[in-house]
Amino acid sequence: MRKTQELSLARALPIRHPEVLAMVKKLPPNKNPLRKDKLFVSADEMRSSFFRQRKRAAHKFQNPDMLKIHFHTYRHWHATSAQRKLSDIFKVQAILGHKNCESTRKYIDLAVAYGDATQDEYETRVADTMEEAQKLIEAGFEYHMEVEGHKLLRRKKA
């Protein structure tokens, strides 16, 4: 596996949203023989394309704050979202590909800082049978309490 930085490992992540996959498939084929199946010839080309698109978006939406967005902004956002959803630093560490959880802590500070603001944002379900409870737990819900013989389960909203 290719090493990306001092404490990270490169990995391929699946595209989970069909809409994103459909957009990628609609991209025109590359006529440049250097590209073959790649979207960009090099990291420099990808970076300059990103900066051009960011500048266009900032101008179009009249929002200069968009110029503050960089590649690591997305990484911080993803790590924060994963920490809020999973509440497990080791799972977030695996998602980010870190060998050391101290590296992961740098990325999840926002999740901890804003934890109180999102603490009560839950999706809830009621299970009357063990089969219903099992399916909900497999879907990411956690047992919360029992009321009048009904099991209440919840999971944090993403």
C-alpha cells in the first residue's frame, strides 16, 4: 500500500451515492493519451483545477469566504461528521487511514467542540419484538430505554 504522509496509508474508498457515480460517468472521455483512465494527469493539475473552480464559485455566489476552502477542509468535515455519527475515535481512525490515533484527534476537535449543540439530535424508532430490535440495531440504532413494554432505540442524526 502506498504511503501518503508520515502516519497515513493510501486507500480506495467506494462511491456510496449513486448520484455521484452517475456524475463521474457523465464526464467526457479523456483524449489526452497521458491521462488514460485518470481525471487528472498530476496532482498539480488537480490542485490548479480545484483552485480555478473555487475562485469561480466564490465569484458566482459573491462569497469571498469560499476562497478559504482547501482540500483539508473536506477531510476535517468528513472526520467531524464521522466522529459525530460513530462516537468512536478508532473507527474514525480507520476511516481516515491513520496509524496513530493522536493524528485522528487533530481532525475531530470540531466534533467534540460542537458535541453539546448536536447532542439532542436523534432519530428514534420503536421496536415491539426482538426481530424489530435486531434489525434496528443492525441499522445503527442503539437501545435507549423501555416504555410501556416498547423498546425505544435511537441513533445520532448525521
